[in-house]
Amino acid sequence: MNFKMPIMLFRLSLCVALTVIISPAGAVGTKLQNFEYAVISAVINHGLSDDAAKIVIAESTTGESVDIFDAAQTPEEIAKELDTTPAALREWSLVNRNRYKLSQQLALDGPYHLLADDDRSQIFNNPDPDVNWQQFHARFPDAVGIVRVSRPSTDDIAKTALLYLEFECGTECGSGRLINLVQTVPDQWQVTSGSLVWITAPE
């Protein structure tokens, strides 16, 4: 996966500027639409390497699990900084109030497995993070790590979309990005840019 960036340990935190209501932790809905699967598929395919093996994807979306807005900035300023539109940004905040379950509707360029929350809890059940990742690789020997995505949002006028994606690949390996896409033709999306939100890597 090209999402892995083992460079240095740092975290860029952008705090919330839009007022949102977060649902209770663990609340999961099942209402993703077809175009959302098209957006998610486009982003994951964009990050795949030529020799990608099985892709493990968290079954539940992130919800608004990270702070990506700066309270001192207007939505217009933040949208410009993130190379998106205020409409897509506001919609992202709204559709990610809850967490949602993905189904087997992703069109990926390789085999994938949706990792259920219960299965993930069983794999990552040890106090030692290194042991947890050993258990993960024993369960999925061909997988590099775990992909986790938010629900995407769209700006229908500008034909753009915004998606938050996390990639976890070890105790000191992971990143989170906001990905921007443009709709080229109906139901086809192309990644245009991405903004790094956080990264963890060996020092």
C-alpha cells in the first residue's frame, strides 16, 4: 500500500471548526449508497501497489474519529487548505456523525476481507501491541495492514468528493489522510490530492 510512510514520528492535529453532534460510541448504521462504494473503491485502488496481496478493511467506518478542522478558521479557509469545497466539508461532518458497516460492494483490484469489529477485538486482545500484530499477520499472512475509511461526502455542484482514510500497519506504522476526488463521468471517481492528518513511524 502506498499509504505507508515510515519516515519519522509526528502528528499533525487539526481541531474541529464545524459544530457537530457525535453519536454514542459503537453506534453503527447500514446506509451506504452505491456512489459511496464507488468513491471508497477509487481511493483504495489508488493506493494499491502492483504487488498488493489481500486487503484487510475494517468493516465499520471511522465516524468522525479525528479532529480535522481548526476552530480558528472558517469552513471556506479550511476547504481551501484541504483542496476541497466548503459543501463537501460540511457534508463530510454530517454523514460521519455515526459509524456505518460496509458490505461486499467494493470494486477493488485485488481480493479483500472486511474485518468485523468482534474479529478485530479478538485479534487485538493482548496488552502487548507487538503480540497483537503478530496475531494479525498469523490470521492474514498476505496482508500488510488494515485500511479504515470514513463515509465519503460529495459536492454535487462541483462534482467533488472527500474521504478520510486510515492505514494501520504496526505499532509504529500508520497514517491518516483526507483524500480529494473528482467525478470524471457518472459513478467514476479519480483521486486528485490528499492531505496528511497524522502519521506514526519509527524515529
